[in-house]
Amino acid sequence: MGLILMIVIAVISFGVQWRFKSKFKQYSEMPLGSGMSGKDIAEKMLNDNGISNVKVISVEGQLTDHYNPADRTVNLSPEVYHGRSVAAAAVAAHECGHAVQHATAYNWLKFRSAVVPAVNVASKITQWTLMIGVMLLIFSGNIMVLAIGVAALAFVTLFAFITLPVEFDASNRALAWLQSNRGIMQTTLEHDQAKDALWWAAMTYVVAALGSLATLVYYASMLVGRRD
């Protein structure tokens, strides 16, 4: 049952990822009426929220956009940083939404940031402990290593679900700000397209969390089944 669930979610995840990239490409070709770049929009949103200690910089890669609370930077991929499209505006505003969360001490972001070091450790040991744990379970009946792997995976899965309210809230902040700044998105169509792009981006986090949960259920069922 757990394996079937993993396969189903993997297929759904592939579909969502494909849909998101398709939407991003589509809205990247929709020029913004205001002609503002992602960098311009990010800097304006930060300024409108009274944030002066965050820099907007360009980073290499595609879809590499993120906010780094450690060095207080909004990192935008070249396509977003220089882009003057609906997609560029939506992504730039979303990443600034995280900066606003940081500035306002948004609880879910604080919690997420606090557990990042532990999650990094758990992520590094999960794959190996699960693989070795399954082998030991099969050949010797020892469940200890697999139990460690399942515990690490449970922590990673929890982190994936903690991420969801952080991402949804950042998108809500971005859309609300764009809605109140008609000089940036000058038509209802542009705003609707931005909302659609961010919704599909959020869905990638949802299916990732569900995929992690399905994997956890699969390995946990092996562990519980052997103990019984």
C-alpha cells in the first residue's frame, strides 16, 4: 500500500512540476504593462514595507530564486532579476514576501529557520540510514539503523509541512501588495496571471511534502511490520 501511494504521488508530482514550469514559461512571455523589472519590483516592495537592510541580488541558474535570512538578501535568477514579465514580478514579490516575514518576525518562518540546522543533518543521513537499515533488516533482522533512518525522515517530513504555511503566506503578502500597487500590475488580468503562477509554485511544495509523507509511511510500515 505504501509503495503504491509513493508511485501515485510521484506521478502527481511530475505533473505538477511540469504544469508549474509550463505556467512560468507562459507568464514569462507576458510583458508587464508597467515595464518594471523584477529587481525594480523587489526593491520597491522592500521600500514600501520599510525594509532597508535587505539587498536584492542576481544569482545564477533557473528558478533559483530565494530569500536568505542569514545574510538578508533577496536572490533572484537572471530571468527574474532582469525580466519585465508577469512571472518575474510575481516571483520577485513572493521572495520579498519572505523578507517581510523576517522583518515582522512571522512565527512560522522563525520556527522554520530554527530547525534548518537539524534538518540539514537529518537530510544528509536519511538516504544512507534507510538503505543500510533495510539491508540489515532483511539479512539480520536488526531494526536499529532503519529506526534511525525513519526518525530522520520523519523530521525531514515535518520540515516539509512547516514550509507550507511559510510559502503560502509569502504568496499572499506578495499578491496583496501587488493588488494595492496598480502602477506595477495595471490590469486585473496581470494580477490573475501572477496569482495563478504563484499557486502552481505553491503546489510543488504541497506534493513534495506529501511525497515525503508517503515515503515515511512506506519505511515506517516496514519497521512496524518487522517489530510485530
